[in-house]
Amino acid sequence: MFASIGRYVNYLFSEVGGAAEMIRSCVFWLTRSRFEWGQAVEQSVTIGVDSFGVTALTSLFTGMVLALQAGNTIGNIFGDPIFVGTIVTFSLIRELGPVLTSVVVSGRAGAAVTAQIGTMAVTEQIDALYTLGTNPIRYLVLPRMTGFIFTLPILTLFSNLFGILGGYLVAVYALGVPGEVYLTDITSYMGVRDFMHGFIKTFAFAFMIGTVCCYKGISTRGGAEGVGKSTTGAVVTTIVLILVLDYFLTAILTAFGI
Amino acid sequence: MIEIRHLKKSFGDKHVLKDVSLTFPKGKTTCILGGSGSGKSTLIKCLIGLLDATAGQILVDGHDITKITSEMKLAAVRRRFGYLFQEGALFDSMTVGENVTFGLKYLTDVPEANYPKVIKEKLALVGLREDVARLNPSELSGGMKKRVSLARVLAVEPEVILYDEPTTGLDPIMSDIISDLIIDLKAKLGVTSIVITHDMHSAFKIADYIAFLYEGNILLRGTPEEFRKTDNPYVKQFVTGSSKGPIQMKLRAE
């Protein structure tokens, strides 16, 4: 049993070490060579387009269910569904918006990135890049990392808007809250600070998703089965890390008054 | 000239290359023979720096490339080598034409306006028509993939070409076409070729020198004629493709 724990710890350290080495290489190439702008824009668009529909749908229904639960619970206690807009928006922009969008992006675009780079690794295309004078970290990883870091915050903004819209629809048409009240509840009790709290988190999530998904892809071995394992591993790792990271980020940002 | 001195490569406690010393004369074709898992691919991946050697030296024109730690300097050495991968390793997100010109952007000063000319020229060198350039790699047969991959190697005009089992998985006629291509390229371009293979017919046809790799050591290096006449039982068994001999006995003992 100790042997298997030892092996797992060893594996964990080698994975973290490998990912850290990849980030070091990213920084090296970012400062030493021409940045692949074309690739970065292409990746940002792909990640954005891939994930937009699912993100919008997820957020819309999250906003709707939040409004329904909040409205019913508060209605039962106070007689009227008050502060629905505040509760929906507060939950969305500080927590659910960034977290759910990151989970969706990891499952949709992150998995695609791992599968694509992983397939390239097992079919020797990564080695071919080296032999053709192209460092794969610079050519494949950097543009994808940039793509995640650029796209995730934008997707989160849209996700928040769709969630607020979902909440509005339920509050106004199912709970009978006047639309103006719903909106005033948002603007009166929420500030830029709340928005920044969620927005800052998305950059950390994006960096983590990019790192894990690219590293899992580039370290893929063992044919089609290996690609499957890497892809599943990447998605599971990122989802767990999003939730873990979310707690610590919340604690740190709150400590700094954000 | 390329020279390998006492090269060792291990993966954990698995010693793939135990003590390999070889020379590859300029402008000549050297075939490295060996069974599956004998370390042939590992050897040429060490040569081009895709794998780090555990010990030993790889001298390219007298400079030991195993001592290079800078990514930039290693890239400069790699520029002199071309590598034909076993399955072609064509980039499947690009067309044949984009594959052929991929290396030009990073390895040469060829202006982009000349790319169509390069595509036409290099595809012709490997016996393919220009209109293949529009196709995707998934639309090509195994033999065509290898030829496109070779055109991609040739586009950057390397001094040394490493061939990783160039005839594996091809029918006998296509294998012979690829062998002819290797001979042609040596004659036309004067490149140094290092070919790893277990295809005896192809090896005897294309090689100026042959080396036999067995269990991480070179058992014999010589001309094709010397290989035909050798008394070494391991080499003899491999050359004749017999199931009876020391190699099989070793397998049984395991």
C-alpha cells in the first residue's frame, strides 16, 4: 500500500514538474521569439465559438433556477419574492458565472485541445515540428494558453448576462416581480468590486485550464487509448482544480477587500 | 561526417542503447538494421536531439551535439538534418502544400511568393503531381504520405536525411519506388542518408554501408557485400530471415 502511495506521489510530482517546465518554456519563447498572433487569434475564436452556445444555455438556466429558488424561499418567509435580482446577480458574477463557464470551457474546448495535441504527440507530429525548426511549446501551447486567457473572461461576461436574463425572465413572468424592481435590486446592491471579484478569478482559471490541457496533450503516450486517457484526465483534473482554486481565490480576494 | 562514440540511452532501468559507436560518411547511405525493439528509432532520435543521450558523444563535423543545452543552438544543428517519420507525421490540419512548405518559414529565407514553386519542385522530386498539393493528408495512401513527407523534408534542403523505416507498411512495388527515390536523392543532391530498416531487400539495394544493431549494441558494420558473406550467426540469421538461429533461441530463453 505504501508503495502505491509512493508511486502516486511520485507521479503527481512529475506531472506538476512537467507542467512547470512547460510554463517556463512558454515564458522563454514569449520573450525570445516572434509571437504567433495568427495562431493565437485563431485559437481564441475556436475556443470562444466552441463554448459560447453551451455556456449561454447553462447560464440562462442557472439564472432561471436561482430566481425560482430564491423567489420561492423568500416568498415563503417574507410573503413577497424580494431581492431576487440581487441574489441571482450576486451568486452569478461572484461565483457561478466564472465557475460554470470554466467548467463548460474545460469540458468543451479544453478536452478538444488535449485531444488535438495528444493525437499530434502519438502520431509523431510534435517530433516533426521539432525537426522542422518549430518549437511545439511556442507553436502549439502558447497560442492556446493565450486563447484561454483571452476568451474565458469574455465568455464569463456573456455568461453573467445570460444568467441575469434568465433570472429576469423567471422573476418577471413566473414570480410577478416588476422588471424595474429586479434591475434596481441589481444596481443598488452590487458594485464594481463584486464584478471584479469574479472577473479576476477567470484569468486564474483560464491559466490553469490552458496549462493542464496543453500539458496533458503534449505528454500523451500510447496511441488512441493514450489520447482518451489524457483527455479524460485533463477534464477531471481541471474541474477539480477549478473548485479547489475557487475556494482559495475567494479567500484571498476577500482578504484584499475585493 | 557524423560520428557516434559509445552512445548509451536508458529509459529508467531499461537500457535500450548499451554501447553504440558508428560513423556515417558524408554523401553515403548507411542502413541500420535490427529487429523490432532493437533501439533503431531511439538511435536516430538521439542523433537529431529528439531524445537526450544518457552517455556518449554524437559528433557532427567534430562538434559534440550532446553537450548543447541551449534550445536555440540545438535548433541550429537540427536545421542540417531532415527526418522522414515512419508514418509520415504529416500535419493533418494542413493541406499537402502547407505541409511541404511548413519548414520554409522557420528554417529558410525563402519568400512566401516562391512557395508554389517549391511545392511543385519538391513534389516532382518525389514523383507526385502538383495538384496533390490541394489534398488533405487523410486523402492520401500510405505510399503517397511517405512521399509527401519526404517532399517536406527536401523543401528545407537538409545535408543529412534520417529515414525511419521508409518502406514499412508499403506493398513491394511501392517499397521499391521509395528505395529508388532514396538512391536518386543521394545522386542528385549528394545528401548523407541514414536509413533504419528491417527490409533486407531495400537495405541491400540502397546502402553503401550497413550496421546491425542487436540488443543495444552494433554487432557488425560493413558493406552490403560483407553482410552477404558474414559468418556472424546473428547477422546471418537476420539477413536470411530464418526463424532458426541464436536470435530465436534467445527469445525462447526469455
